[in-house]
Amino acid sequence: MNNFMKKYILTFCLMFLCSLSFANFSVTPTVVNVSGVPGASYENVYLVTNKFETPMTFTVTLSNGNCFSENEGVDVNDWLKIEKTEFSLNPGETIKVPYEVTINEKMKGSLCGRVKFSVDQSSMINLSISVPIYVTVEGTENINFEIESLDLGKSDIDEKFYYRMTIKNTGNVHIRHSGKIQIFDSKKTKEIKNINIEETVPTFCESSKQFVDSIGTLEDGTYVAVFTVEDLGKQATKEIKFKVEKNNIEKIKSFWEKLKAKWKEFLKIFHS
């Protein structure tokens, strides 16, 4: 199995285990996106629900996330205010936690902060949910990204092909790309498959991120895959040519099955 396939499966398992850890309380929304011009403000609330069987005390803390480099010196506390930083909830109780975002003149491109909701379950265990909040400063955006690299590999487990695509974001705002994958024959005269790329987690400004997913199974042959991703009115395209061949075990198995069938046919004719 390719190394990037192993990483993909490991990441999925870790995400699953993490989701189980937060079964005893919830926070909605799980992500916040705000866009506005300097001077604008935005207000809303988080809903926190206690799913423990006993009363719990929650604390709320703020931290800086990925931001455009020219925002150095702009702290999350400069633009994000939380009204309640500590509160207690009875079992099944839900509380509204108001917050306010104010975009100031020092902010450019995009910024990210994290709102962390924590609860002390015991003296040894601390559970928390970190909710990202993204801010885009309208009128200052520089949207620029590309598909930096592209690889295809076949899994030995399910015989499916998987891609590893690296998105490089050289702009000053985070992107959440979507797009499509077109699979053509070797001469690009016939489209074999058309696969949607659903909107994903963000690729932050001035950084690169890898994405891995399946394109399914294909018959033996040579193909051209064209990847197109887009967001915020811009798109990037890259293509890769690849070959699909059965592995040696499959080839040997296929050879003996054909030989066996021919031998049965010969015996049938011989005895007739």
C-alpha cells in the first residue's frame, strides 16, 4: 500500500476516535465564517449543551489561528469578544454564549481564531471542543492558488485508485476548494469518468495542504486525469497521465483460469 494511503486511513481513524471524545457535550455552530469591510461588526451566539449526567462547569478561551502574515501583531482579542467565559450547566441544559466580531483598519486578507470550550470531567481528564472562526476583510483579498503536485496510486486492499493532491495557496485569504476530476482515455477523446470534489477543509493563505480521496476502480489501460479546483471565482487545473495494470498475482491467476478453461474444452472435444 502507498504511504499516502496509509496516512489517509490513519487520519480517518483518528477523526473517528476524536468524535467519540466529545459525545458528552456539544457546541454549535462548529465553524464560523465572517466577511466584511473595515469598521463592520457581526454578532451571534454559540449554543453549548451539557450531555453529562451531572452538572458541569465550562470555560471559554480564545487563541490565534492561521492569519495572513501582514496581520502580525493583530491578536484575536482585538477583533473577537466573548460575553461569557465561564458558566455551569445542569444535565441536558443548553446555554447561549454571545460573541461579537469587529473588523478594524489593521486587518487585511484573512484571519483565523479559535474558541475553545472546556470542561473538567475529573482531576485527570479535561475535554474540550475548539471551534474555528474565520474572518475575511473585504476589499483587501488577494486570491491566488494552484495544484502544486498530483499523484495517483492503487490500494492493495480494495483495488481502488486514490489521488494525493497538494494545493498551494499563495494568496492572503483561506480557500475551501471544490471541483471535479475528469478521467479520459489516453488521447483525451473520450471521457470515462466524471467525479465531483466536494468542498473541503480550508487551505490557509501562504501555505500548502494535501488532500487524498478515491477515484474508484478502472479497467486496464492508459488514462489522463484532469483535476480542476475552484473557489472565490478562481480555478486551477492540472492533469496527469497514468496506466492501470493488474498486479502479478492477478495476472497469474487469470493465466491459470484461462489455461484451465482451455484444458476443459480440449478434454470435452477429445472425449466426444
